[in-house]
Amino acid sequence: MPKKTKETKEKFINSVGRRREAVARIRLYKGKGETIVNGKPIGQYFPGKVFETLYTQPLAVVEGLNKYYATIICTGGGKKGQLEAVIHGLARALAKADPEKFKPVLKKNGFLTRDARSRQRRMVGMGGKARRKKQSPKR
């Protein structure tokens, strides 16, 4: 006999955004609602006008500011890396929501491209960090 599973009433689109060490897992919902990041409203988690303009850009480009909301879980990295991971994840989720309409616009504005730059690894014999050189003992 097959097991019965609970059906979720709310339909959502899953996506993942990444930047450096930060990972943002996103569930995008259609409709009006408040976007939540790690249990807090997005405006409280990323305070300030500069952050607000950045995280609303993907939605503004596709004219979906009041049409979509999301629940987001961020891990790793710092605030800026997490913010950029959220932007990347939101753009990916929107591209899944309506590929023919949203994907070309998001791609043109550079939201679907993952920024692959990351921390340079530490080299052996360099005196500690990636670009540091050992001090010369000569005078």
C-alpha cells in the first residue's frame, strides 16, 4: 500500500543562489506577501536603502514587485555575499516562473550570471596568507 503524503497547499518555485561562501535557498511564491530571510523581514535582515535597491532589482526588472514574495534561508559568508546570493537566487526563481518572458530580460541585466570570484587559497611557504610574502632578514 503506498504511503500517503501531505500535499502542500501553497505552490512555490525552489532555487539556489550563490556568491563566494554564501548560499541562499529560495522559495518564490506568487501573490502578495512579505519576503522573509532567516525568519526576519528582508528589510530588517538587510537594512538600508542601498541594500533595498539591490534586492528589489530582479523583481523591478520583470515588473513583479507586488506579484511575488519569497522565503529565504541564507547560510555562510558575510552580509554582502548573502545579499548577492539572494539576488542571484531570486533571479533564477523568476526565470523558472516564466522562462519565455523573464529569462531574456534577467540575462540581459546580468542577474542570472553567477559571480565565480572567490577567496584565493593560502599557499605553502608564503608566511600565512594568500598574497603575503615572508619578510626578508637582510638589511
